Amino acid sequence: MHWKRWGVGVLLVLGGLIGLWRLSNARGFQLFGALHHRVEISERVVALTFDDGPGPANTPAVLELLSRHQVKATFFMVGRNIESHRELAARVLAEGHQLGNHSYSHERLVLRSPSFVEQEISRTDALLREVGVRGDIPFRAPFGKKLFVLPWVLSRQGRPHVTFDVVPDDHATQDAALITSRVLEATQPGSIILLHDGWAPKPGSIEAAGRIIESLKAQGYRFVTVSELLALGGVAPARG
């Protein structure tokens, strides 16, 4: 009988761990507060977002691409990268794009204390204000990961968590054709598209972004910032 009890205990622990892993990775659900991975609208409107910048290896090229196509995007920036590249962060804002908070260190905000999570958010908010951001600041967790503490902190701040529903995994591949096809297959009205402009050079991501913009425009889509997309869906602004 003891081995049966032991086996049941192991299964319960494994089931709990699997449940936590799924909860951490769920794009459209969290335990507390509001989470938006897309917006339910019929109009052909999407938000193009770039994570992990600003970085000199990619952000200037992304800005030139967006300017050429006359598209506005949302850049979820890492606080320590803002510190290193303040002028580049300010340039993104000056060119009419939205800046979002992607934590200070880009460490996973899972199994962390409330004070650690709050500091990661507040330090980056302060840096974004220093480079000129006014109004709401959308927040996105590193890797989109969340469990209990982060949603609780955000809910106390009255702040929604903005994730994504179109994920081409351009952190893992720089095959521009593959990135493009993944995005075009998954995009629908109200989608939030995830690409990256931080860390190592990403020529495939930049090339794919151009192809994505051209293809979606040809299908009648227009591009807006995250906050503009949420407003179209009737979502109140974040209090950042």
C-alpha cells in the first residue's frame, strides 16, 4: 500500500508542476487582473510589436523600415538597454512609436518576490519617463511568463498585461521566409504580433517585418500601436 500512496503522491506533484508550467505559458489567461493577447474586433487592424530593445544592432534598421512603410509599432523595452541607449529609445519615441515596459533586467518574473517584480517594473517606468514617455505605459513580461506574483502586482496597479497571439519564434530562427509565413498564417483582425529588435543582430526578423507589412497591407490590414488597438476593443488605458 505504501508504494501506491507514494505513486499517487508523485502523480499529484507532477500534475501540479505541469499545471503551473501551462499557467506560466498561457497566452490568453492569468489568475489575476486583465491580460490581453489580442483584441476581439472585425476590423482588419493589428499591432506590430518589438521586444528586448533598444539595441544598435537592430533598432535603427527597424525604424528605417517602419518609416519607409509609414507604420507605427510598439517597442517593449528592457530597462537596462534604455540606460545604455537612451538616445535610441528617445528616437523611437520621437518617430511616433509607442514605448512599453519589458522589465528592467529581462529575467523571468516567475517565483519572484512582490518587491522584486515591483522594482523591475518601476525602474523601467522611470527610465521611460526620462526619455519622454507620457500617458499610459503598456507592460509585457519577459518571455511572456507569469504565475501568481506578477499578475497580482499588475492588478494592484490597475494595469493590464499585454502579451501576443502571433509568435513566429524569431528568437530561434532568422529564416525570413519562415518567420513571414508563420506570421501570415496566424494573423487575424485584432492580432498582436511579436518580433524582436534586441540583443544579437536579427537580419531575418527585419527582412520578415518588411514582407509582413507589405503582405498584410495588401490584404487590407492597417497597423496601430498596442494602446490604439486596445482602445478599439474598448479596453481602458493602462495606469503606468
